Amino acid sequence: MNVITATADGSNTLYNETIGEHYHSKHGALQESKHVFIDAGLKFKLEAEKQISILEVGFGTGLNFILSFEYATEQNIHLDYTSIEAFPLTLDVIEQTGYEQYVPSKIWDGFIANYKESLKTPQNPSPLCKLEIAHTTLAAFNSEQKFDVIYYDAFSVQHQPEMWTDEIIAHACSFLKPGGIFVTYAITGNLKRAVKACGFQIEKLPGAPGKREMLRATKEVF
């Protein structure tokens, strides 16, 4: 069961009673998503790009997607967005998040209108945006496509340790292009070693509110 919960910045998140954890930081769902994924990942990579492909691990409420969709639309940049979600939320639950107040209506409406079908086949919420939600686990996910950025937004290692093993991190990183960016809210010694072993340069960045640091890593170009 998922329960709507307010966070410190006024935006909502969900509490997953099965996992025992919130989908976003209790210190601010909106702040965390913007800081970790939009600013440190999407905007950073787009300094040198005019189109972008993103692979997200953990679609959840769709907050990272709608913020990415909004920014790409503002910049007139083509966004190719694929997300992996083993346990997709119902449309009814997503509509209860209140996230429509954070993006223009055309962004929210495009997302809501295409959400259900995007779990089955790629959809186009706008002419410049493609959304596909792979209804599967990361371990079972496979794609011939290589991506510019990975948003690694799984539940924490304390509640979902299987998502942070060396093997699963290496599997996720295999879908990045050379020069691609891996961003996540977490940073541990094990995670840094796992990502570095995949041929990445590691950066420690200031974390979102409530977190001292976060990880950004760039895949080396050989």
C-alpha cells in the first residue's frame, strides 16, 4: 500500500509500506529531484548536447520525468526517456501527488494522457518527447540503445540492497554511452568502487537537503 505524505518543501511523496521507505526525500521531494537529477544530471549533460536520452531506474511517481520533460521543452531539446519500473503505480495514485502544480499544464496533461500506454509501448507526450516505461526489473531489463544519462533512483540500500550490488550497478552502467553520466542521491564506498570498476570518473557533489553528498560519475571515453 502507498500513502501520500507531505515533505519539508511542501511537495508530496508516497510512503511504500511494503518496502518501508518513501519514494523521495522527506526533506523535500521536489528539491531532491531537481538537485540530484535535473541540475546534476540533465542540465550538466545538456551543456554539450542538443538532444538527450535518459535511462531512469525507478519511475515511481514520475516526478523526475515531468521535471525533465519541462526543462527539455523549455530548451526546445528532444528528450528520449526510458524508465524501468517493476511495480508501476496506478494512474489514480499518480494523480493524487499534486505534482501538476510544479509544471505547465501541457506537460502534466501530456504525461497523464500517455502514462498507461507508455507501460506497454513508447509514447510521445509531445513532438519532442518520447516516454517508455519498461514494466520489468533492472536485472531483467535489456536494450540495444545506449543512453546519455542514467538517473539511478532506486530505494536505499538499507531497504532494497539487491539494487546496489556490484553486479546490478555494472548492468545499469552497461547501457551508458562513453562520456555518459550516472547520477544518484546516494554515495557510499561500495557504490564508488562499483562504478569506478566500470570505467567511470567519480565526483562527489553536495547532496540535496538532508544529504551531505551525492554521486555523479562520467563513463570514460576510450
